[in-house]
Amino acid sequence: MKARGLTVNDLKHAIDKYNTFGYRLFMDTPAFRGLLALRNRSFRKKLLLVNLRDSAMSAHLERAFARAAAAHGATALDVFHSFEHDYGLGPAGGAAGFRIKYSGMDNLRAFSGLTAYSAVILVDLPYRDEDLPAWLWFALRAPGAKHFIANDILMPPGHIFAMDVAEKLGVFSAFSTAALVDQHSRAQWGRFGRPGRFLERPLAVDCDYYAPAGAGAGDYVFSFGRADRDYAPLMAAARTFPKGLKLKICTDLPVRVPKILAGRVAIITQPVGPEKMKEFIAGAALVALPVRPTAPNPGAGLTAALLSMAMGKLTITCGDPVVTRYLSDGKDSFLYRGLTPAALSACVRRSLALTPAGRAAVSAAARRTVLRRFDMNAFAAGHLATLLGHEPAERRRDSIVKLHL
């Protein structure tokens, strides 16, 4: 495909250069508007991803959608965001799209008004107060079909002001579709109104990023996370670890380290980015997640387990009914029923007792499980195809469409 003597690859290269310069330097210039008009004529489908939840999970999802749009063919993907950094992931690239940072409503309206988008995709509910006006404008006022994707934890009422405002406005009524993580109850989201259709999406992990690092088994058990965690049983289990095996915990929860374990336990309380998390997982002998079996969130800890398994690490987690739908004890993971020191110690012993061949088999099976069911690239590609093929129709209030991957 060519436009005025430029190939599409030339056009993508020019867009990448403009994105590198930064929107403040070019958005209000004739050069930018001309390049955008040329792009719009060159691509049949134009999508806008509104990514105002500044988090590593949202950054990974954005990259997956950029890859999916690039692979889809004549599809361009623009991103409107409020990120302060890229979490070490680097630019997504490849989708012939502009990445514009929110700097006020004038900036928002000026940019979004220059393109007739096939779909506007909003990632997660608003989180920060300063992002609320932009999120509401895209949800309620922007032209085009709107679609919602849940990607992070849904906070209960009264915790996040911006979410409470979205609830009072019943924002889901403005969306053609709302894709919810299938482990979460749809009833929890009902307070935000009714979209045209509910779509059921899987949990998803960026398997390109979280890949086996080639590091062998280290000298520590690694644990991380805060939701529904109880580190006391794991700390007690650490007393039974073989000589030389340490414990490293990354959490902002208060954790008491007994004197007898001083020097064998490290607690990391500061926030850890994706690159450091990969480093901790890669260097571990195994990953153990002490999740309460009675956690109110079914499948609690599953996302953390999937990160570890995607990297091919032996992983210990709670075998609640949701988790056992996807993971198999002794085949791709090690599951406990009750969160007790004895149960955790037993899982550690089982994993350490594996032969090198057995360890390699479980590691490979763990990676296969994540790729088969939870690959973020597969989800983004499938979801994008669903949205591009979706035609406005009479709203079906109670329908759920599952995205089978």
C-alpha cells in the first residue's frame, strides 16, 4: 500500500519519530495534522486505546494490543494515556499509531476529533482524580462505539473517588461491550450499569516479556503480592527449609521475621517494577504464594502464579476451586488446600525432590499451561478481532459472550 509515494512502512517510521519527539512539540502543527490525515487515508480501521490506569499491567496490555493491531493488517492503533514512565517495557511500536499523553481537555478534544475511530477502547475504570474528566469524556461524549476492558483489581465502593463517580453515572450504559475477567463475578460490576453486551475475558500474562530466563535454580524461595496473602505460615515453613535455602518476600504488608531466621529472610517493601520482578523470579529456586483459601476473591493469587509459571518456575499456590480449574497439582504446579506451615513445607519438599528431568518437565508444563490459556497476545488478538467484527445491534441485556482462546 502506498500513499503519495510513501509506503506504509515509511508512514510507520515517521509516526514513530514523532512519538519519540513528544506530543508537545508537534501536535498543534500543520505537519502533524498532515501526517495524521495521511495515516487515516492509508488505514481502513482506526482504533483508539484509552489507557489512563498508570500501571505495569496496563502497560503490558497496551503493548499486546499494539502487536495485535499491527498483525491485523490495515489497522492503526492510537493510544491516549497518562503514564509517567514505561515500566522499563520500552515502546510498543508497530501499529502505525500515535501515543498522546493527556495534558488537559483541550489536548484531548483536539486529538480525538481528527480521526473517525472504528472503536474506542477504555482500559479499566478511572483511578486517579486527575484522570476522571478525560475518562468520562471518552466514555460518555466521544464519538464512535465504546468498549470497556477490565484489567486490574476492582476496588469496593468508598475506596476510590473516581470509581465512585463512575458508579453513580452508570457509565457501562455507554459501552457497546464490557469485557470482564472470567474469575470475577459479573455481579460485582453491575453497579456501573449495563453495557450492550458483557464479554468474558481470561486473565492474561505477557508471555513474551515473562519468558524463561535461562537461570538455574537459585538459593532462595521467592514470594510476592499483598492481596489475600498471609506470610506467617510461610515464615513458619521457612524454619524447615533445607540448609542454605533462604526466603525472599516482596510485599508492602507487615511481615514479622523471627530471630531464628535472621539472615535467612529478606523482606523487600519498596515497589518493584516488572524488570526487577523478573529478576527475582528468575533467580529463585521456586516461587511460593501463601494465599488464604477463604479469600473473598476467588482465584486470588492466580495472576502472580501465572507470572512465575510463564517463566518456567516451579510454583506453589493455593488450590482453591478456581485455581484447580486451570492448574494441575504435580504436573504444572504444586497446590495446597489449607494454608498451614506443614502444607507449605510439604509442597517445598515435593518440588525440591524432583530430579533434573522432573524439574524440567514441570517447568515446561507450567509454561505450556500459561501459553495455552492465559497468553496476553492471544487475548489481545482475539479480542481485537471480536471488536472489529462487532456491528451495533439491539442490546442484549443479559448475554455473556465468552472469548475462547
